Amino acid sequence: MPEICRFYGIVIRMFFEDHPPPHFHAEYGSSEILVDIRSLSAMAGRLPPRAHGLVVEWAAQHQDELLDLWKKAVEMEPLHKIEPLG
């Protein structure tokens, strides 16, 4: 599962050929969440509130880019990194 971004101890990844809807995985410590790219809502899992807020803020800034990466991941194309929250 390629890492597409890392900031404040949060790691953002996408699986190749993953199931719909378009989403990404965010990990912080031992916690993980799956985030729907279109709605920016949690599909599964849980992060501490501060980490969750940072993930949603980052995703909102990069929503179009995340959707483009999702399409690439489904088609097994190489994924590039996205700028971290800063």
C-alpha cells in the first residue's frame, strides 16, 4: 500500500485495486481510519480527535488530487506524493 503523505505522525496511504467508494487510509500510532474522499467522512475506524481533524483539513485541501490518485490506484498506475499539511 503506497504511502502518499506523512505529517505530524499521520501516515496517509492508498491501496492498489481497492474497493469503492474512493477512499484513503490514515494511520496515527495504532489507530487507523478510512476516509471517503468525496464526503471526507469516516467510513471505518477511528483516530484521536485532533489527528482526525488534521486529516480532514489536509484532505479538503487536496480533494481533487486525491480523486486523481484514486483513479490511478484502481488502474495500478504509479502514485505520487501529495504535499503534507503544514
